[in-house]
Amino acid sequence: MTKHMAIYPGTFDPITRGHLDIIERCHKLFDEVVVAVAEETTKSPLFSVAERIEMIEEEIKDYPNVSVESFKGLLINYVSSKGASVIVRGLRVISDFEYEFQMALTNRELAPSIETVFLMTSENYAHISSKFIKEIAKLGGRLEAFVTPGVEERLKKRFGERR
């Protein structure tokens, strides 16, 4: 089986156990995986790009074939510039699929040689979203089921600063 470089893009604000589930599985499927943190987003990130990269680096240290970096502009241009052949997208629930399917078809139109691979997150993490995690953290709720201790500490510190 031929393996390839894969790009796993997202905002990762913050990185969740669901994201880590996808990364863990990707590192077994591909020779090289780049977790690509989007610098430009329509979302209002809680953490800076540098903070998100730092969090991810802490979580991927046990995966020698996984790295993290940021990107600007059109994802397909970034993927092409890296010489990657695969974009990995995680799916949590059926409602994710419609948006991701449209994006994959658009990317295929722009760069037919780059494939999009969808990985379903493990059922333990299907309900997890960064948006909900931030809301729970803001309200002082328990986070250990959703994020690692390092990420939980950063969330508590960030929302402690805002109070």
C-alpha cells in the first residue's frame, strides 16, 4: 500500500479529543501528516495561531510523522505547495457531511490530483465541538472528557483572565 503526505486542516480552537482521535488514526495511514492551522477564519478564535500551534505540538509529540504549521489563503493552494496528495477531514455527525462534501467537490474542481479523505470520529467524540467546549469552559464546567489536561488548563486560564 502506498502512503502519502496528508494535510489535516482546521482552526483547532482549541484542539479536542476528537481532533486527536483523527490525528492518531492519520499517523498510521500516511507517511507524513501536517496539522494545518488556518490563520484566516470567519470564526473569532479564542486563541492566537501561535497558541493553537503550541497546544497541538504538545499533543502530537509522540507521533514522529506528524507536524503542525499554519497556513494562509486557499487551502488547496497550501496543499499543492506542500506537495501533499490528501486532505483529511473529520466528520462527527451527518450534518457535517453536506458542508464537507461541497468543499471536497470544489477542491476537486480546483485540483483534481488532490483527494479528500473523510474519517469518522470515534463515537465517543462525535458530540464534541470546540464551540461547546469554549462555552463549557466559560461557564466553569468540567472539561476532561473533551480536552486533554494541558488544553483544559489553558482554557481555564483564558477564561479566568476574562472574568
